[in-house]
Amino acid sequence: MWTIVMFDMPVATKQDRKNYAIFRKSILELGFEMHQFSVYTKFSPNGERREVLEQNIKTILPPKGKVSILAVTGNQYAKMKTFFGFSSTKPPETPEQLMLF
């Protein structure tokens, strides 16, 4: 499963910009990577881990703005097409699952 976090936050005041920076830093600390401005992705090996991520995100929500969380399967994510001008690229490969003993 891939978890995608999309957000739109006001940056009109100094406090708004601070809230934006704190939220962005927090999702990076949760292991998300920037896909586009205000769109961040993270691979989760199972639905349980994804639910934990959602709960963690709920605890760091800023007081203003809109945050959306979307879960997609690896197959759905692999079908995504990304274009840079006229050329396209493949989405990143699904990370290998770690095995701990």
C-alpha cells in the first residue's frame, strides 16, 4: 500500500508559515517523501501500518488548511504516469520489505 498525503495550507501570516513548516517537517520525519509540492508519499507494507500513519498524521494536523490522505495499492501506484514536459517517467519501484529476525 502507498499512502499519499496532500495538503493545502495558508501562508499569509508568519504563524501560518510556521504551522506549514512544522507540518511538512513532521511528515518528513514520519518517512514520507515529496512527490510534488504539497504531495507526499510513503510505502506501507500492510494496512495496519497505514492506519498507524493516519493516526500519526491526525496528531500533527495544523489549525488551518486542508489535509487529505489517500491509500492506493502497489498496482494502482505503478500505473501512475508522471510527465516532465513532453517526456514521461516511471513511478518509483516498490521498496523491498525488510525482514527482521
